[in-house]
Amino acid sequence: MTIAIAFWVFLLSASLIILASGQRHERYFLAAVVVATALTFVAQSIWGGREAYRIVFAIDIALWLLALIYVAKSARYWPIWFAGFHSITVATELGSMIFPGAMPGLYIDAAGFWALPALGFMAIAVTLDRRSSKLGDFG
């Protein structure tokens, strides 16, 4: 329970920083992250277990593809960092599906962990981008 509360506090803190420092596209991407987080929570609450894991994997794939679009279109660095950390999440989830082991909870925890540095680096980079330049949207 403590870890869940810490995650939600971290998500709220990073979101406030991104909302304060980010431009339109950062805010759109943040909305996608929040929606993905909410959908993940709903899937785990309703289904739990292996069925929820497949749904969460689909949600993470969608967020990863969106991050890759931002990598391709943006002149900023935060999408690269976010996509890189989220790639680890997707790879961990895929590995656990291909090679199911005796410890599926460990895979789930390891995959979820990478949301923290992804959000943290996004919040820091958005703030640094705002301070260092006056880049336009996707410019």
C-alpha cells in the first residue's frame, strides 16, 4: 500500500511540474500517461491476474508507440528518455509473456518500476527545455 501511495504522489508531483513547465504537446502526452495509468488501475482492479496483464501490456504498447511518435517529431530530448525507459517496461512484459517463470510478480514489479524514471526524467527535461530555450511546439 505504501508503494502505491508513493507512486500516486510521484505521479501527481511530476504532473504538476509538467503542467507548469510544459507546452501543448507535453501536456497532451502527460494526459496519455495519466489515462494509461488509470486504465491500468481499472484493469488490475476488475480482472487481476493474467487477463489484466494482457490488457496492461496492450496499454503499455499504445503508450510506447505514442512515445516513439514524439521521438520522431520532437526536437526535445525528453521523448527519447521516456521512450527508452518505457521500452524496458514493454520488453519486461513481453519477456514475462514469452518466458513465464515462477515469479510473475517480480516481472510486474520490475515493469512498473520504470514508470518512475520515465516520469521523473520527463518532468526534469520539460523544465530544463523551458528554461534553456523558447522552442515552439515540436520545434
